[in-house]
Amino acid sequence: MHAPLPPPFHKELFTFLRQVKRHNERAWFDANKPFYESAVRLPALAFIEAMGPRLATLSPHFRAVAKKSGGSLMRIYRDTRYSKDKTPYKLNVGIQFRHEQGRDVHAPGFYLHLEPGRCFLGAGIWRPEAAALRKIRDFIADNPGGWRTAVEERRFRVRFMLDGESLVRPPRGYPPDHPLIDDLKRKDFIAIHDFADAKALDDDFADWVAAAYRTTAPLMRYLCQALEVPF
């Protein structure tokens, strides 16, 4: 049995994020912390809680951790140490459902991004470190049929498209004429599905997200096999 559907996100979530964009400063945020709690953090934690059993029907190896910090809800605070942009707060809500081995190895995961005018789902692995990247490229080179099956499956292509950065030239050690050279050039192996802000406000949003993630199962299984983690 699935957990009950959480109370839906409300339009105040996007109202808050628009206000953060206009008032991206600590004094304003501190004064509006109760607004953040009621409009963003508490609904997000309820959503994460509801996603746990829904993810389990797809794979038992991805975690929905409904904690205020250190869980699936990403911090709203920006890391400004190495950025010219010193504004302290993100303009989006980020939720990540990490692989159970994600703290020990670079592993695929699921992602939800809520931002006014830019909402999307993600599945896959973004910017894997060198050893993981090599494993994925080797697996694609050695198992091209499985890769094509994963990314060309009709239900997947209807909703998702591969995104991320790629090398300009073929990576060292791979033949330039390989039939999947464009995929071997990828730095990221992530699929994205954009959706309208209003979708996040639907009563059945958690079920809709789970159904969308389910269409990425062939890709996620392939990446898990490449990185030798269970799916």
C-alpha cells in the first residue's frame, strides 16, 4: 500500500521563491522564516515522506529521507565560497532521492526541481567523478544495444530527454567512429522532464512524479549496472 498522498504544494511556494529573488538577503529571510517553513519546508518534507514507498515499488535502493537537514531536501543556502555571486539563497526547491550507496560511491539518483518558470524532474547521474565516468563510458562502448534500448524506449522518450554537458572531441581511448560517440562524449548522464509550475500544485503530484520516474527505470538500471551498484 502506498502512503497517503501528502497535502499538495500550494501556490505560496512559488510566491516565496519569487520574493527570495527580489529580496535575496539574510535580514529579509530571517524575518520571513515562518513563511519559508509553512510554504516550503513542511510541504516538501511531507512530499518526501510520501515518496518513500512509491520509490520502493520502482527500486528498493533509493532513499526518501524526510529530514530538515541532511536528508532528501536540499539546503536553500547557497555555497558562495567560490562564486562571484554572493547572494545567500537559492531560487529553487531541490529534492534528491539518492541511491543507498550514494554516500560511498558516485551513484545515479532521482531529482525534483521546483522554481518559478523552471520546474523539472531529473533521473541519472550528474558530473560523475573520473572513475565513475570511465565505467559508464566503458559500459556504453561494450554494451551499445542496452544503452539504445534504455534511451530509445518509447515511454521514456515521450517524457524525458537526455541533457547535460558534453566534450567537444571524443574522449581519449574511445574510437572517434564509434556509433555512440556522441553519448561517449557526455560528461553528464541525466534525463530531464520539464513541467508547468501548476503541476506541482495538483493533489496527485506524488503519484505523477513516481509514474514519471518509473519510465526512467531502463536508464537507471543501465547506469547502476555500469557502476556496479544494485538496482
